[in-house]
Amino acid sequence: MIGNRTTHRTADGVRVPGTWRHAFICNGGSYFLTDLFIYADGLVDCWELVTLDEFEQKLRCGWVATDLPDGARVSAHHLASWTFGEPSTWLTPDLLLAEVRDTVDELNGRPDSTDRCLAAVDVFMADRTEDNRAAARTAYLAIPETVRLYALGDMDRKDHPLRVLVAGPGGRTPDEREETVTQEVYDEAVAYFEEREQWRAKAPSRVPADGPAESFAPAVKIYHSYPQRALEDPGKKALRNDYPAPITVGDVTYPSVAHAYWARSVAAPEARTAVVAAETGAKARTVAAAAPRREGWEQVRTAVMAGLLRAKYAQHPDLAAILLATGDATVLYDDADSGFWGENGGRGRNWTGRLLELVRSELLARQTLVD
């Protein structure tokens, strides 16, 4: 199960979502409590990236350990070490492998074993034949034992109605108790699922009051480039900070946002003059890099950039139209010179992209909102 434990890795510039869980690795007879990373593309990091088939081999040979012998030595990331004393674990290689496979399905938005079981139950409730019941029972048994209790999301009844339903009247529940199901208990389980279906049909969709969390428009990437001059039809190149679109801030006119940003970053007035005079935004950066920074620049640079972007798009309505045309898309801004300003294949913080989204929303608000 993913829960709140989310992570990712970057492969060929693509962000691959993942999650992690604790596991024991047995190496050279010693055991290590570590993190097992599971990714949406089916790779698992158990001290090395392996496929699901290779991960199964790691389980079968005991490298990823589910059998914890009494008296074995254990350590946890050099934080502590101890010796197993009467250890108890409910995991087996088959169970852990099944849980990992479910996690990969969940990361990809596909039905996992629990979803497949509940779909089979829906089929049975619509057509209550013994064949359909048997299919639902098989699907229930395919859920890893460690997560069956949570299949219905009911912390009071747990999975009891599910076990009763797939057993049928006179049948035995598929658990260690193997209770014989009476007609009365079975009727209660059927009523439970009928009420559950009615609740699901009536339940309103859970949409936040101020709209969905995700963008409607596909993400927009503004690739790194070095624009030398203004273009008749610049497209998204116009959204780059070094695009030659002069802005006036105070009593100074700068050739581009990049010129203004770098001029404001330096301490000495003569250095600022040299930055403003630079031929391109890239050269402005080079000039500024050779001069001392203003004190506290790192703490104010984001606010400074936000103000400069507001000035650019307020003073150039044609460029504002290009920004507004991106809709509500996530803006990914490449910046080979900065992991702070650039997204850079998932490795940067993308502050330029974030600020462009902010300025875009402000432009749209001025167009559409009436006080």
C-alpha cells in the first residue's frame, strides 16, 4: 500500500513515481533493516534496482529476508544494532511479493487484488450464481492475507461480510477459523453489500470546493535556449527570462528580465551598470557572476523575480497572451545554469515555472474577476 510514503526516481529525464516500505536484507549472514523502494515501472530497489522477477529470486534466496532466525545479528542504518530474540513475522516470500505487485498496480492507477475482488463481488451481487460466487472467492483469496482486513475499508466490520459472502450459506469462511455460515449471518452480509452499493450510488463525488487539484491542460515545458533577438512569432520562447523584452522598473529600463534580475543581484553600482549593458541575458549572468552579491540576496531573490515577471507581462500584453494561452498547465522551466530556477528533468526546484504560473493566475484574475 502506498499511503503517504511517496518518492520517485528519474530515468531518461522521466519522473517515475514510487513508494517505499521497510524490509530486512540478509547480507553475509547479517541482517539489515532498510528501505525497499518500489517504482511504477516495476523496478524494485533492494540495494540494487531489479525487476519483479529478479526481486522474486531475491526473496526466494533470502537476500530480502522474511525468515528472521532467533539470535541473528541486526543493524539499522548504523543507528543501532541488536540481536533477534524470539522474532515473529507474518510475511512470507509469497505474501511480500503479492504486496509489492499490488503496490506497482496502485502506482499505475490499475486495479490491485482488492479492487479485482470487489469487482468480482459486484458481479456476484448482480447475478448470484455459484460460479460467480466461486470467482469472488478466488479473487478474495488472491488478496494478500496481510491486507484482507482492509479490503472493505470498514474498520468496524473488517472483512467479515466479505468472507461470509464468498463462503455462502452452509459454507466455511476462507480463514483460519473456517466458521460455518448460517443463513441468518449470510443474509446480514448480503444486506451489508446491498446497503454499501446504495451508499456508493448516492455518495457525492469528492471534489474540493474550489476545484480539482490537478491541471486540465497538459504540462508545458519551456526548453533552455539563448534568444538573441525578439521574434515575430516567438511562441513559448517568449516566456524565457532572457527573451529580449525590455522592462522598466523604477527609472531604469532593462533589456530583459534576466538583465534586471542579475543587475539587482550585485552590490556595486558600477557592476549593475555593466550587467544592464550586457549584450544578452546569458552575458548579463556572466558579468554578474564575477561581481559580489548583495547581502541577503538568496533570501529575497524569489520575491525580486516575481516582481520582474509581473512587470514583463504587464508591459508586454502580446507576451501575456502567450502565457495565458498555456491555460492551467504546469509550467516546467529548463535552466541549465540553475537547479533553483529550473526544473531540469526533475532534479531542479522549478521556481521560474512556479512564478510563471502565479503571474498567469494574476493576469487571468484581472481579466475575469469583478470586485
